Amino acid sequence: MAQILVRNIEPETVNRLKLRAKSHHRSLQGEAKLILEEAAEKITWEDAMERARKIRESFGGKKFSDSAALIREDRDR
């Protein structure tokens, strides 16, 4: 398995990662590994469209007004 070394990380960043790792019951290395793995996942166009479809379905067919018209109306006041 490959290894990487990341140099010059700000101490505050390391502290936040340690807190995040602790809250997830992982080591700092385990948390960093998971973050990198998730960031490196390749999302296909089909995956993105499927996610968008699920989000639209979660609104249960509810229609939303045109926000541009509402902004224009508010600015005209």
C-alpha cells in the first residue's frame, strides 16, 4: 500500500483534524485517510444525475417560485 507525506500543515488544521478524528472514534491517520479516499472518489455523470433525481424526489413534487422574480420585486420596493 502506498504512503504519502504532507508537509507544512498549520497546527490549527492538525488540531481540528484531531478533534474530528476523536469525534468519529478514529485515529488522526485513519481520519486523514478517510478524508483523502472520499475526496478522491470519482463521481460519474450518471451518479450525479441519480443524486439530483433523488433530491428532487425528496421535495415530493413541490414547486418553487422563480427566485429572480422575487428578488426583482423586493428591489423595486
